[in-house]
Amino acid sequence: MSQQASSVVHIQRLDIQGLRTLAVGLVIVYHLYPGKLPGGFVGVDIFLVISGFLIVGSLVRELAKTGTVGLGTFYARRIRRLLPASTVVLLAVVAATIFVLPQGRWQEVARDVVASALQIQNWNQAFGSTSYESAGAMVSPVQHFWSLAVEEQFYLVIPLLLVLAVAGGRSLKLGARTASLWFLVALSIASFIHSVAFSLQSHDIAYFATTTRMWELGLGGILALMLPAITLSPILRFAAGWVGMGMLLVSAIAFQTTMAFPGFIALVPVLGTILIIVAGAPSGSVRPLGRLGLSHFLSLRPLTYLGDISYSLYLWHWPVIVFYILIQGHEPGLAGGAGILTLSLLLASLSYHQVEQRFRFAKPASPSARRRYRPTTRNRSAYALASGLVIVSCVAAAAPWTVVQIKSLEAISAEGSPDYPGAMAFDQEHPARVPDGLPISPDPAVAGKDVPLTFIDGCGSYDPGKFTDAQCWYGNPAGSKRIVLVGDSHAGQYIDPLASIANKHRWQVRALVRNGCPFSAAPPASATTTYTNCSDQNKGTLKKILAMKPEKVIVAGMAPEGYRKTLKWGWPSDSALVDGYVEMLRPMIDAGIQVSVVADTPYPAMSVPDCVAKKGPSSDDCQIRRNPNVDPLRAAAEEVGSVQVIDFTGYLCRNDTCPPVIGNVLVFRDNHLTTTFAKTLATPLQDALQLD
């Protein structure tokens, strides 16, 4: 996380450097052992308050003294302070990606590197890798850049807003400090209210949003303006420090990522940080507390040094953890954690001395001079440096992205080819011949792009209240008979073979598919949220189907095991989900509609494309095991009666083992079938539906 140049801070606060150490320490322990310190992510909130205290405070002091802010110098200082070190890390991540990761991951990491270089990684995380389609995917080695993006987006606008606030305050005869204070109070209140509401509604996105974090930076700035007027006795300062520390530790131990965070819950670590800063505030020329005060411990040299290198330590620790797990194949134990910490500290120290300080300042006056640097203040050179570093990061990321893109353009078309029979190689009556020595289709490097039509055209997010009756039709537009495909993305994976069959037999197909929403009246729930919007939309979809009166309806959905592993969602019991399915299926049967349900496919325990790329399709590690658990959708079909059950398991598995490649076709892209393999199920699907 960022630190302000010491030249703008009136009094050096060694205890704040120690507080930075505490913040980065909480984050590192949380990332190493999330089960041991589930709320360690509050270290980011500590950083934000410190940042607002130092930087917003310095901006207001400059406004009070000069009447304006040297915007060019301010932005140039941040460029030199932050960008060189972050660029080195991004380039290292690109290099490690090429040497360590399978090609199927290259474009994902390349996209994240570009987003990080452009300081928009928080929004990339909010609307990209945390989305349903990406759930369960590899964690990005630059995911932690989201908090840096939040800060930089805030500091891109806050100097301008403060200048405007002070200018407006003059018309009301308010001083610069007073006008700034009122502006920060208003901004913080608005951001806090938004944070609470947004976190309750969608905390996964709210966690990364700049707008939900601005109040934390704002409170830091407010504290900087009000601190000179705060007078506390030594006993109260002593108490404030340790109470603040207690609030931070309680947050780190008790908080969970499933909570509606930041929201009002973030007040605990934020106020704890404020108490610690207040407790350590100097009074005149005398340190405010004795050796038992928290600020004394935070001011000890080992902690202050770690605070000095905390920005680089934050940058390096996460990629080291991610690549360690990828190489070792498991999360670190005590020895692994110690090794990761040691390597992170070494890289951070080198980065601090050889990159941060060298770009932030000119060279020392003499070889023997210690930390006597001459500030570099030429703004044009800083902006040229920023342009160059961002371009370098983007160009470096473009290299692996382009390699995979070329493979995507050169992908083999297996559709209709006898060399790529896919599922028909496992046909019990007439198994297709499988030629040897052919490349796999799709190539594991591009398997993630082998998606169904509903993913491409946006019909994988069907909402009966928003979609018109003219949307999401496939098959033969002149067909006189209609099929409806309904369910979650595990239903959507069958739209391509179904559309092909329907087109041949002059049927129309309507896809009423919503990713992450099984066609059940029982709502799924996470640890903190019950997603009633899913069950409510299903009831609306059912009304649409009954009004449409199609000849056939096909229902499919991911089994509860998949939802637990992928999204951490679940139901009170399998029977509750069965009852929810029954509530949807029975009205259609009663209306005389022919209903078929498709039994769910096995759930891979690993990334199949990555495993095949790394170990080959015949490796035992890449084999998928059949799920012995009951499929609630199938159980509901049996309970309702008169519902056809279509089970493709025999086309995916032999006994209890399911190969990753069948008939020269890669079976899974993640927990979904590749569309190439799904298309090879057209014949058994057609036989089951008996279209005429």
C-alpha cells in the first residue's frame, strides 16, 4: 500500500510505520492461513485509514498554506513512489506465468496484469473473476492490486475536489481547513451509507468498489485535521492504543469473507486504527506514552523497518504465495509459510532499496551518506516514466495473450469429423472408431473459450421480468413445435446440440437459462445471504412456460455438490431442493407438457484442461470420479412421475471413472462440458427426445 513522501509529513510518526507492519502482517497471515486468521483482510482497511491520514492531511495543509494544491507535483510524486515497484512485480508475474502456468491460464493473467497496470484491478475483480462463470477458477497472482487501484482512483480526484471545496468555502467565508473538513465529512457520510446499502445487497462486488471504501480514506483525512485539537490524558491515550489494538485483533479473528463487508462492520477496524493513531500522537516535543504504551512497541526499529518496506512486501507476498501453491500443488504448511515469508521479505527489501528509493529520490550525495537523498521534482520526467512503465506492462502481458489467441484462431473444428467422435466413442451399441495420434479438440489452452450459445449471446442470464418473448430462440424459426430448455448453466451447456437437432427436425427452441439459478422453488443460500431472487424468477419463468404451452420442456441443473464447491452455496437439505424441483415440475406435467430432466454430469475435482496440458490425458490425476450422491433433480422427476430422465453418464464414464478426453475431444472446460463435446451428444439426445 502507498505511503506519502516524508517531506510532506510535519512530524515523523514511527508508530505509524509500525502500524503499517501490523496491517501487512495481518494480510500476509490471512493469505497464508485463511482458516487461522479469517478476518486478516482488515489489514487493507488499516492501510486506507493511514493513507487518508497522511496524504489527505498533507493536501489540506498545502491548501491552507498556499491556497491551492500543486497537482502536477502531487501526481508526479505518487508516480515515482508507486509505479516502478509495482511494474517490476507485474513483469515478474508475467514471466512466472509463462514458465509455470499452463497456457490455458495465460490470457486470464494477462488481462489481470493490464488491469493492474491501468489501476482498475478492483473493477476487474468485481465484475470479472468473481463472476459466476469464473467461480472456482485459479486465483489471480495480481488479485491484491485491487486495493492499490482503490487508492489511486481516490487520489486521482480528491485533490481536485478539495480545491473546489476550498474555493466554494471562500464564498461562505470559511477557511481552507474548515471547508475541507466539511467536505470530507459529507463525502465520508455519503460513501458510508452507500457502503452499508451496497454491502447488504451485493457484498462480493461492494468489497472491491472504490465508492464503498472512500469513507475509510475520508475518515483518515478528517482525523488529520482534527487531531491537533484532540487533547487526551496519558491514561486515556494508553487506553485508546490498546483498545484500538483489541478492535483490530477481534476483527482479524472474528470477521469472515462471507460477511456484508465493508458496510458498517468495517467501522470496527477503522475506528480501531483511528484510536491507535490518536494514542500515538505526540504532545509538544514529548512522546505521549511510556514504555507500556502501544505506540512504544509500534515504534521499535524492527517494526518501523518493516513498515518502511510494507508497500513492496504487500506487492510481493501474494504472487509468491500463489505460485508456491501452483508449483507445490498444496497450501503451505509451517515450513512452506516460513519459506514464503522469507522470500517475500527478501524481495521486498531489494525492491524497497533498489527500486522504490532509487526512483523516488536521486542518488545519495556520497557513497557513505545514509538515506541522504536529493528529491527528484521534475514532473515531466515522472509522466514520461508512468507512460513508459504502463506500456511495458501491457506489452509484456500481450505476449502470452497473443500466443493463446493464435491457438484459438487455429483451433481444429471437430464438428461432424469422424476423427473426433467424442461421446460416440462410448456408445454401447455402435462405438465410434477413434484414430490415434491426433491433437485434442479443443486445445486445452483455449478450452475456456469453448462456450455455448447462451454464453455468447447473453441468454445465460434470463430474467422473465426483463427479457422479451422474442429473445433467446434457436433451432428452426419456421418450426411449428417448440421445446423449452430451462435451468442453470448446466442446462445451457446443451443448447448447441439441442439447437442442431431442432433445426433438423423443424422445431423451435427457447432457452430460459439463468447461470447459478437451478430451476427450483427452493432458494440457494450462502453463509450470509439467501438468494430469493433466483426462486422468485423461477416462478415467473414457470408462468411463462405454462402460458407458452410448449410440446416439450428440458430441465437440467448442477447438483448441490457443485454449488457447494464452486459458489459456497447450499440448501438446508437435499430433500428441500427436491421439494423445490417438484414444485416446478408438477405444474408442467399437470398442464400436459412432456418434461425431461437431464441428470447432472460428474464434477471434476481439478481443472481438466490444465491437468491434461500438464500431465496428458491418460494421467490418473486427470481422471474424474463419478459422484455417488443423489441428484435432487432426478429424485424430483421420480417423485413427480411421468418425467423422462436423460442420463449421459454412460457417454462420459466407464464404471466409476470418467476420462478427461473421449474420442479425441476434451470433455470439460471447467465444471461445464466443452461445447465441442456437448455437440457430440446430439445423437443420444435426439434418440431420447424422439423428435418428429
